[in-house]
Amino acid sequence: MKLLLDEMYPRALADALRAIGIDSCTVSELGLAGRSDLDLFETAIAQGYAVLTENVSDFAQICAEHVTAGHHHPGVLIALSTRFSRRPSGRSTLITAIRAISSETLDDRLVYLQRACQE
């Protein structure tokens, strides 16, 4: 899995994901900070990244329009802010959810990450 983290996520999360074998980078690392969600999505597609975001409204629409037009994308993971904290103390919960789905095929999917049952 290759994962592009939307700009609400810190580099520390990308570093932690890389440490467990998930190829990750942030929007800032690609020089995309401040760019539109569509620009981010198009860059992710061009470079083979699925996107991690909590911005469900924009990305649900972008994904739907993209697939309806007959195009494909590597996937979008939605980490709702009501389920996952961006604070350092919540990082392990998010990493666990990403790891749980990391072996699945995400092509053309919009996936809402779930918290592990034992949490």
C-alpha cells in the first residue's frame, strides 16, 4: 500500500507508517500544501497513492465523479474525526486501523476506517 496523507496529518504519522512497512508521505512532503483536494487526488492517482483524509464530503464527491466518468483511482481512506484523533496519543489507533486494511485491494474504493473492537 502507498498512502498519501492529507495535510491535516503530521509527518510523524507518515514516519510511523513507514516504520511498519507502509509506503507513506504527506501532502507537504510532495509540495502540495494548500492545494485543492482535486489537485491532491490527481497527484495521488498519478503517483499510485491511496489518500488518507478525514474530509469525507469533498473526497466522496471527487471519487464518485471520477469513477462515474469511467476513471480509476488507488483508493481513499476516510478517518472520521469522531473516530480517530489526530493528537499524538491517538496515533496508534489510526495506525492499527490502517494496518488492518493495508492488505486489501483499495482500487476505486472509498473506505471508512474502523476502530479495532478491543479499543
